[in-house]
Amino acid sequence: MKKLILLSFSILFALAVNAQIHIDKSKINPAYLKFLPSNANPEDLRPSDIPSEQVLKQMGLSDEEIAEAMAFKNSTGKYAKNGNEAVEVNDNLAKFYETFGDTLVADTTTYPKARIYGQDVFRNNELSFYQKALDAKAPENYKVGSGDEISISVWGYSEFSENLMVDERGYITPSSYGRIYVKGLTFKRMRSLLKSKFGSFLDMKNSEIDVTLSYSRVITVNIVGEVYNPGSYSIPAINTAFNALIAANGPNQLGTVRNIYIKRDGKTVDSLDVYQFLFNPTRSQDIYMQDGDYLFVPPAKHIVEVSGAVNRPYTYEAKTGESVASLIKYAGGYTTNAFSDVVTLKSIEYNSIKVNDVHNDHAKSTTVKNGDEIIVNTISNKISNVVTVKGSIGVAGDYEFIRGEKLLDLLNRSKCIADKTFLDKVYIIRLNEDRTKTHISVNLESVLKDVNHKDNIYLKEYDIVRVLSIDDFYDEFSVSVLGAVRSGGEFDFGVGMTLQDVLLQSGGLTQQAEGSRVEVSRIMDYDISSNKLKPRRAVVKTISIGEDLVLSNEAMDFELQPFDQIFVRENPDFEDAKNVVLTGEVKYPGTYTLLSKDEKISSVIKRAGGLTNYAYLDGVKMYRRFVNQITEEVELNIPDAILDSILTDVELSNIYNKELLNREILKSKSINIDSLVYDVVYFNMKEAMSNKSKHNLVLLEGDSIIIPKHLDLVHITGDLNNLNGNSISAPFIDRRASYYVNNFAGGFSKDNKKSSTIVVHANGVSKKSLNLGLFSISPKVKPGSTIKVVSEHKVKRKKQDDIDYNKHIESVIIKVTAMMSLYLLIERVNNGF
């Protein structure tokens, strides 16, 4: 019914003329009637009636629909004004409804996967469907009928141009000429007839004629049977029977795709075969329906399953008498690994399943029945007629087995005879008939001297020949460079390699090595003559590095041995530049490099030109980076239940955190920046300006000191009735916190806990009230301080449940187990250190 509404709605657009347009309100989608008052006519819709873009979004319209509505509202794009305003209003309204009609055609219904191949062609709209009756191009075999509008144009020596409607009797009536009967003619035949007829009063020899279908008549067809949406549909006659099936979304899970009938006046006049359309499109004929025709989709018959090594395994519908070969063709044919000589046909006979072999030469003559299953088997993956060469010399891989070929023949084919071929032994692994294997050893040197030697044996199918190389028996030696070099790591060792050679390959010494030393550690002594290694562990050479990063000639010529380790030590006095940041009330704020390891706050302040007259020393803050000890990346592998017990116990948690930190430090020399956090360091800036004061802290890399301007306000916040969750500020008067609350915040309420009043100074230091029992003394307030007033929240006690001793015992056991597991874990880690 939905499609019927949509199609009828589309046809209305063709009726738009320069006068008032006529639109049936009952056939418009209710979503678009939201534009209008309930008592308004769709014909009366005007651009000013379109609501705002925000309202349209709330109505659930898509972005494309909203853009179209805005264009109509603002008279832009295809709705732009360029002529008679009265005509344009009607034309634009028709365009507007037409555009929205197109958006409704898309079917958003989700359908199940087709049971039979071909059913989903109609569900997925893979065929074209003409929603509009106008401006459709008629194919040559389209049959003209009453209601069609024909456009005839003649140009050249003669001129003629008219749109002619085919009347109820089948005639068109061109001006200056009599009636011409065209009903029932194909479009091709009608074009030829009109050219002949027009030749009697126009010079067609020197003119051209063009005949097109400007409006297709609308017919009503009835689509019934096993379809998703049976019913009567008004569609343009230019649609074929295939196209018409789209309106009903095609056959349902039970519907046939091979025997779809067109009935007219109670008789079957034609039938459709979807497979003919899909697999032989050039031979299929378009079938056009007439007004009142029935499209009947009966249940499917002769269902056949095709599985195995075919390109499109699926369930197919066969016609009576169709063969195994036809069904395999529908399934896309055989795959490359299909065993096509014989296919398996399973059939239901006498209440049992019978298996038959269908040979390739009988596939076209063997017919299928309902319920049959065609299975195409795959060929074996086993490789035959093969011999294999393995090894690190020549070209390893599979080779064709040639009967009568000997070992040397295969080795020559695979390029395995070379200078580095190990001639003493070549091995052949042979597969016996009982599937066991025999290991055969031959002397290749003897075979090369005499091709008739007994070791040049005949090969058999599936033999594996393993050829060795001299290089297989030699170790790859290396040396390593660590420490203050640009590109440390392992380097290939060669006889005669010196310390200079390996340092150059490692990119040379870095500045950190200046004034330090190089150590060469040796774990093996290498005898060149015998090519043997003897274990040894010692530092065999220690070399001083000059201030210009130069080593002595003697040191540079020091010869290395396999697996030597060269350690380039860093100068302990060398340090990279370490910076701190000063911001706020100093004369020259910015970044400063620390001049020594123990440079203090007062020194850096002095280098920055000292404090300004506006510096507020009680509000100075310093931020310092610290290592974040608990991170997900370094978390030890401990069961969740035990870990929960550890982290809820203070003592166990401290031990656990220490182990995490040790593990991270051992895992990497450097700490990832993601594991660093900034904390506030509290100190007294006035005292810090004295060099001997403990508040004059030694600065570290990354420290940041913020010196604010003098502050003259005090802030009050917390649970006070007149604050409404906000804070207020008052001028600094050098009084205690209670004075500010009583005089500026309306005083304490009965719920406030005076003894818990807190004052947070501008530098971050917090002070709490002094509780003396019967009364309390609130903290002193400084400029820039914040007073926090808290309330006493009474907790309603719940009735205590009976003690479950089993749960308590279980909790104690878990904690004891956790402590024991942690103890064993720490012992294991310490032993590993």
C-alpha cells in the first residue's frame, strides 16, 4: 500500500499546469503534512509556511530533505524566481512535492536473506523502476495505449511540433491532418507509421522527425501470490513485468523465480523466468502489462541445493527437465580446485536419500528433481610428481619428478653445485610405500668425480634432497658498543677489526664521554689458526679519553676479538643543561639554566633581577615533577582478589608501590614523561630569600616558580545559606576566618561545623581551626586566602545485621594469602636483582 501511495503521489506531479495544481491530501506522506495546519490544503502550501531548519530536524527529516525545504522556503536553486510569480508558485510547489516523493521511494525495510537465488534481486532494487509517468524514454517494443502522450517534432525543410494524447479509441489527431490509429503498435512501428503519414503533407525527404513518449499512461496491475506486499498498484505503463515486481518487493521466501505468470481476462498470456533474465539477458524479451493484468507468483517448485567447489554455492530453483549442468551454470561454474570429472547427486527416493555419481559427460542429460543436492568435491591438496630440494645453497623448492633422473641431475637443475657446497655429505629422505621414511647419506664429492658412482642414485617421487653449505658450519661473530656513543649496538666482527673501526661504525663518541674512559670487556679468546674460542671473563683494556674526545693511536689500533664488549663511560661531572621557569613578579621572568647542582631559589631570583614591588611573597607557589609510582604498564601480575586486599592495606600498599618502582627503574634507564606528575612544593618565600634558610630550596630540573601580584581580597565558599553554591569575596582586613563569615557571608548556620573551618592561603598551604573543646579558634587569614565552611552531615545509622562469621573468616584468609603471596613475590624479585 505504501508503494501505491508513493506512485500515485508521483503521478500528480505530471498534472501540474500553469493554473492551480491539484494534490490529494490523503495520498501525501503524513511527515510532510506537518508543514501545514490541520485544516489546510496541500495545494495552499507556500514558501512562508515552511518552518525553521531546527523545527524540521525535530520533525525527523533528513539533511537532504531539510536542504530541499530550505531551498523552497528561500526561493533558491531550482525554485529561484525568474518569471510569472503566480505560475512559479504552482510550478515550485509541484517540484517540491515531486522531490520529496522521490525520497520516499527508498525502501528501508530489512528483508531476510533470500532462500532461493534470485529472490533478492527485487528486494535490493537491483532492477530499474520508473516512478514517474512523464519524461520516460520508451523502448522500441513498448506498446502504445490510450492515455499515452506522444511528442512529435519535425525540423529541416518542414517544421512541426506537437504533443498528442492517444484517446480512448486509440487515435492521435495531429493538426492539419486526420486521425491516426496507434493503439497496440510498438513504439518502433508507430514511429515508422507517423513518418509515412506525415510525408503526405510535409517534405520528409528534406526533414527529420523525432517521436518520443512524453507521458506514459498509468495502469493498474494486481500483484498477488507469494510476494511480500500483494495488492493493486498504479504504475506507469512503461514499466515491464519485472519492474512491476519491485513495487511488491518481489517474491517472498516461498515464491518462485522461474514460473511467474501474467494473467489477462482469466487466461495466462505470458510468464517470466528470472534466471532467463539474469543469465541470458540478450535472449529475454521485455513483457509490458495492460490495465487490469494480474501478476501471479506461485510457490517455488524443484528446489535444488548446489554446494562445494562452485563459485556461488546456494539454493536454486530448477524448471522441469533441467539438468545438473544447468544448475552448475547457475551456480557460477566450477572453481579452479573443483573435481569436475564426477559430481555427487543426492536425491530423495522412497523416503530415503540416495547418492549417485554424475560423470561429466552425463551432466547435461541427468535431470534434477525437487529436494536434490548437487555436491562438487575439491581435488586433493596432496602434491604429486614432485621432488624437493632443501638447504641454504642453490635454489631450494619443489621440482618436477622425472623418471630415470639421478641425484646429480637434480642438483644441477637446482644450481646446488657451487664453490661453497659441502661435498662430504648430501642427504636424501625417501618416503616408503608403507609411509615410513628412509634416511640415505651419499658422498657428493665421489659423485662429481664419477657420475656412474653408486652414490649417484636414482631419485624416486617425493624424495627430499638436503644440501649443506660450508657456511652452515661457521658462527657469526659480533662485538657490541654501549654507553656514550651516537649509535651503539652490535656490529659484525671480522679478523683485524680494531677499536677505532667499531667506534667509527657506532657514530663516534658523544660529548658526555669527554674526560672519561673506555673499557673493553672480553668473554672469549679467539684462536685464528684453529678458529676456536676459549671462555674468558676480564676487562682487557682501559683507555682514557682526552678532553678533545681523542684516543691515543695505540688505543685506536687495539685489535678486538669476537664478542668483545666496549663500554664508553660518561664523565660523571658532565650534565645536560637543566632549566627552571620563573613567572610573575620578577624583573626578568622566563626560563633559567641552573649553574650548579646545588643552585637555590634565592640565587635564581637574584639572576632574574630580583622581585618587583608588587610581588606577593605569601602567595608564591613552586611546582616540581615527581615519578608516578603506580601505572598500568608496570603493574605486577597478581590476582585481582589479592591485589584488592593489598591496595586496601596501607602497609602492604607501600611495599607494593616500592616494588613497582624498582621494577620500572630496572626495566628502563629513562623514565617515560607519561609517568611524571607535578606536585606543589610549599615554602616560605620571605625566608627563602635568605641563603641560610631551610626554605631556600635547591632547585631541580623542571621546577616552576609562580610569583603573583599583591592580593587584597579574601574569598569565602562552602555550605552557607546565602551563597547558593557560589563563593563571595571581601576586602582583606587582617582578621580571623570567623570574622569574614559573620560579617560578609551572613554568619554560620546551625548545620555548619565551626571547628572544621579551613583557610587555604594563596600559596596552597591549608590551616584548620583550633578546637579547644567548648569553643574553637578559626585560622588567621592572609590576602588571597580562601575560607571554606563545611557542614556536619548526620548519617542515619542502619540496624546492624547479624555477623556472618563465614564471610569474616573468608576475608581474613584472603588477606593472609595476599600477604604471603606478596612476600614470596618480593623475595623472588630480590633474588632476581
